[in-house]
Amino acid sequence: MTSQIPDSGQFVLGNVRLHRSLTPGLAATFDTDGFALADITVANGNISGVAAHKKSKASSGAINLAGRIVLPCFVDCHTHIDKGHIWPRKPNPDGTFMGALNATGADRAARWSAEDVAKRMDFSLRSAYAHGTKALRTHLDSVPPQEEISWPVFEAMREKWRGRIELQAACLLGIEGVRDTKWFERLAKRVAAAKGVLGVVTYMVPDLEVLLDKVFAEAIKHGLDLDFHADETDDVAAISLKKIAEAALWNGFEGNILVGHCCSLARQPDLDVLDTLDKVAKAGLAVVSLPMCNLYLQDRRADLTTPRWRGVTLLHEMKARGIPVAVASDNTRDPFYAYGDLDMLEVYRMATRILHFDHPVGDWPQTVAATPAKVMRLDGAGTLTAGGSADFIIFKGRSWTELLSRPESDRIVVRDGKAIDRQLPDYAELDELMVD
């Protein structure tokens, strides 16, 4: 099939299945799962037309895909490729959040040179690219002195990958780090110089509101969007999502705000949940759930009893209020998540099962494409429309149950109208980084 896609010129992919939520403007008859048969015309690296499939054109030179699903390339809005693939040398000793935090901190202090971070980042990006990701935001651990190492590496990596993966970065530090006002101001300036995103991890510290005001002040000063880790715990007293929304409102913040995790919300009383969601909606926050990582970390019990909850946040309730919601990869083969490969089809497949993105499917597919693209300010990404780049993925599955039942490891990724080489990097490439 790959050989049927020309390297240049114009061609038509006929009889493909496109989803309503990812193909705005397509006038066609959609089935109950949101799919319609269509034809995609590609010319000179762009999509020149998307139209309802006409059987009469089946013999006019189109490449007949026989109803196979075609989706836009993925947008992965919450990752940690600076941490990726350190598991072989620094595993999580007990699978808990604190075990992950301590193991990562020790490995960072001992091993995260510019060369080490660059090699692991590049390995991660090659994996994401092969799976069909077009844009990716990574958090960068930015506690001293790591920020002086990782940000230059990221900027070099962004240039190296320009045209293949659109890269964004958000700084990552605990909210307590904001207390060092002069240092945090320097960090915000550094992030702004790199055209990055300002980010922190929030906890229920006594001065949380004061610290959030400082974060918002720096974001406003430098014209930065914000990206928070919040409430990654089962503690019902963790309400920093609400505090972030309140801070956004009283600071009159007009930039984009993405908040990740928000696990504790699912444990809180209904009236508290409603109050939080109303404020999140009013403040215009977007929320990303990380279903694989939080399923792995949350409610892991020291007595080896079975976990009782899934660790994900209330995406259905958020979406019902018009809050933009997404799912993303999060960590990959590091102490926070021992598995994963930055494959957004796997993320969506797991999210569908864990978060019930079905019955009906509705527009949940936007969570891995159009919605994160909008949060990341990526015009034209995450949808298939005439005039956009010919960046899409051809699967064998012809329905959701077919698509989400197999890994689809033989998918075809098309970028700028050409099928790419999808060879995944070999883990053996990292062996030299795993020895002292």
C-alpha cells in the first residue's frame, strides 16, 4: 500500500472513512459512529479537496482504500521527553508517585548531561514521528541547575525536527520554587526567550494563592501561555485546579491555560466538583488527562491489594460545560510510567476504555488532534480540510472496533503528501546511556 502513494504530483485516495469531528465542512452522510465515506485529493503536499465518496469515480485513477479509516496526524500536548527511557537505569522501586519523584530526582542529578538528554529526546521524537505525531509539547525539568542544560538542548532539538514535529516546551518545577522570586523571574525570562510556555506543579501549600499570583504575573509580563500539573493525587483536599481557575479570573489572564492530571477532582463531593467546574469553564481553562500514567501511579497500595479507582479526571463533566479536554502520552519508560512509546493511537485506545469515549463516540477523537492543536495555537493541525497540509494516517481498521482492537503497527503515515519511513528506533541505541 505504501508504494501506491506517489512521491510527488496529484493523487486521490478514494473510498476512505473520515470522522465528522475531524473533518469540518465535509458534506456527507455520516454513520452512527461519526464516519462517512469520502475521497481525499492531494496535490503538491497539500490537501486540495475533501468530498463525499462517489462510486462512479472508483475507476478514475483513485487509490481505492476500501473504507479504511484516515485520521489527521496526532497532537500530543503533554509529554516528558527529557525524562524518557531512563527506566533501565533508574526504575521506580515501588510504583508509587513518591517513588517516581525520588528516583527521577536522583537520576537527574547524577546523569542528565546535555548529551544524555539530547540522545533520549531524539529517540523519543523518532518514535512519536513514526507513530504519526505531528506536534508535541514536552515539559522540561527546570530546577537548578538543570534549566541551564535542558533548555538549550530543547532549542537545538526543535530546530533539528522542524518540519517533522512542531515542538513546544513548558518549564516544570514545584510551586515552592516560585518563592525564590529573582530566580523565578530569570527562569520566566529564559522560557520567553525560547518561545516556551510557563509551567509549574501545584500543591496545597499555605501560600499557594500568593505563588499563583507570581506565576500569572510573570506570564502576563512576558506574554506566555501557562501549563500546570495539578492535583495528581487521591487526596480530596487537593483543590489546586479550583485555585488556578480563581487566579486566572482575578488576574484577568487572557492567554491559554492547560492543566494536567486533576485526579483528585474525581474523589471530591459533588457540590465541590460543580463549583470547581463552573470556575474552570468561566476562566477558559483546558484540561488534559493522562490515562495511562495515572492508571499506573494512582491508588497503588503498599499492602498489594487491588486499586479501587482509575486515577483519571472528570472529562465527561468538563466537556459538558464546554471545557476543552484532551488526552496525552505523559511519561514514557521512566519512573512515572514504565511503559509507553509516544503512540497516540495507544493513548486514545486506552482512553476509550478507561474513560468511556464511546456509546456514543461523539467528538471524542478531537482529544488527540483538534483540541490539543487549538490549545497549542497550531493553526491547521488536527483536522483534515482542503487547503491544509497532507498530513494524515491511513489505518487498516474500517470502524472503531477494528481500529481500537489492534496496535495498527502497519499504519501508513503520510506527511506533506508522502509516505514516511516508519522504522522505529532500536532500544539497543540507548544501551550506552544505561551503564555507569
